[in-house]
Amino acid sequence: MHDVKTDKTKNRIYITIGKLEGEAEMQAISQTVKTKCQTLEKGFTCITDLRKYEVQDDLFEDYVKQTQAALIAAGMSRVVRVRRETGLLGHFQFDNASADVGYHAENVTSMEEAEKILDEKAG
């Protein structure tokens, strides 16, 4: 389960990743993100919703790194990750990948908090 959408008014991409069905879905997410971020202006922000994400094998981490690198190359300025309050901490897999790519995301536990952080920085 995944969803990728953009808000051109906010110059923001929203990436939601839940339970994934396999490599084909991983590839689809990566390609969709790469395509959609090209429709935004340089300096765009990103919210990644991982509240329903379940840790994947190492193969998925390669897709995460490729996608994160594409976001950086397209001009992403900030990213906030929305994670579960308790339970499986799948966001650590994203944290590890982003450290390798060269950026840091703030982790919060609600979409409202993520929006507030990025909206305050934009304003």
C-alpha cells in the first residue's frame, strides 16, 4: 500500500508507505516519486508517512536510497517523517538510508505536527 501526491501550492510532496507487496511495488513507489517531484519547484518539502510501514529486507533499502537521492537532486529542501508512536520502528530503516545519502529528517508522530513544522519554515 502506497500513495504519492503533490501539493503545488505548498510546493510539497507527500509519500505514504504502508505494507508493501514486493519489489514491483517498491519500484513503482520510487518511479512515481521521481516523476512527481519533478513537477515541483526547487526547494520543495516532503512529508513521508510511515505510520503503517513494516520493515522490509535490505533490497528495499536500496530503493529508499535511490529515491532519496532523486529527491535531493530534484531540489528537496526539508523532509519530515511521520512515524508510529509505539510498536515497530520502521522509520529507522529510512533514517539509516538517508544518513548514507546525506540528509536528516525530523521524526514526528502526526501529520498535523509534520505540516506545522514545514509550514512554519516556509512562512
